[in-house]
Amino acid sequence: MRSGLSRNLVGLVAALAWCAAAAQDAAVHEEVPFITSPDNVTLEMLRIASVGPADHVIDLGSGDGRIVIVAAKRFGASGLGVEIVPELVQRSLRSARDAGVAGRVSFVEQDLFKTDLSAATVVTLYLLPEVNLRLRPSLLALKPGTRVVSHDWDMGDWQPDRTEVLAVPDKEIGLDKSSKVHLWVVPERVEGLWCGSGLLRGSSLQLTQHYQEFEGALRFRERSRPVQGRIEGRTLRTPGGRAGELVLEAQQEQLRIVQAGGPLALAAGQSFVRAKGADCS
């Protein structure tokens, strides 16, 4: 009797666990409803990212495929749409054939969190805020210069580089009849110590970084000056001041001076290299 009761309890626990897992899996798949992006929003998402023939656009949660198809047909890009609903994937494939771009785009039925994004030069999103935040680490790990565009929803404390607001009189959700299009450019990872080489030997650049903003100290000819500015992909830029604008370009493990004023003016073309230790000795 006791043995049978124990077996029944084990079976009940297993059944409850299976139901909980199934419900969680369903919630993940249904957490982002399919709502089409209006045509003017689709065009603005691609325009703000400066999409062109050299780009590969990955649309996460691609719905009926319109963003990827427009990217190919109107801007000459290649693309991939990722969607969890099989019927929408099939609809997208038919639409791509009808639009004459089936050779440049593809659509897959896949969990967007398991998608390889490494080939993307542009990633587009129309997802919920919590989904954007779950994706954020993967997006920040993409190649510097990759553009990320989101319809309406932001990335928390990763502030967009640019936001446009468009009138959408027929918007299906929300009270406001407008949409926001946010653009981020994935920044180079520059935090740490950089040591001068060539004419800059003996100088150093110590940087901290918060997404696309940086600050730190530049030591040159035994003098130190604070630096701060923004990272635009692989380009670091400080605002012009008494010492003039400083522009550096990240090239692998080097920061090359593209433009400088004041005492650094003659150092244009010279580089800082990432320190291999705790100092530049």
C-alpha cells in the first residue's frame, strides 16, 4: 500500500513538472505577439540603419517577412528572417518568391535566442522590452559597427545613438498613434590601458567604457589630461575643446590617431596598443 502510494506521488510530481515545463516553453514562444510594422516604419528602420547592397539584415521575429523582403527589393541587401510560427515562415517564403528576391533572402523557423547573429551587419527587432534585454548581451557581442534597429522598444540603460518618431495613424496597439525607431551602433570594446608606440612611446591612454561612452586619462610628455567622448562603431571621438577634437580609430589591438589638435597634432597616424600587463613598462 505504501509502495503504491509512493509510486503515485512520484507520478503526480513528474506530471506536474512536465506541465510546468510545457507551460514555460509555450510562454516563451507566445511572449511576442505578431503585429505587423507599418510600411513607413519598415522603411525608416532600414533607412536609419543606412542599409545597402553590402548589408546582411537579420530580422528577429520576422512575422510576415516584410522587413527582410523590403531590404532586399528596395535596398539590394541580403537577409534572414527568424520566426517561430511555421505558417508565417511559409507565408514569408511565398512573399519573397512573389517579390523576386528569393535568391537573396531566407526564412527559418527557429528560436530567436538560438540564432547565430555573427553574419549580420544589421539586426532589426520589433519585440517586447524584456526580450530586447535578454538579447542585449548577444547584440553587444557582435562586430563593432553592426547596426541594431528596434521598433518602439529600447534596450534599458544602453541608450540609442539615434531615435526617430513617426506618425502612424492606423497603429494597432497603444493609445499614441506614432512609432519610435531606435538605432544603436555596436561599439568597439576599448576599456583598459593602451600604451603609446612610435612617436607616442612613453605615453598612455587609460579608458573606462559604458556602452558607447568612454572616459579616462591621456598621459603625454609627462602631462595628463582627461578625455571623454563617444564610440561610433570603431571610431572614438572627443568633443572639440581647447586642445581640439581627438579622433581615434580601433584597428584590431591598436587605437590609431586619425585627428588631433594641440600637442598631439604631430602624432596623427601614430597608435596606442593594448597593454599586455598592468602598466606600459
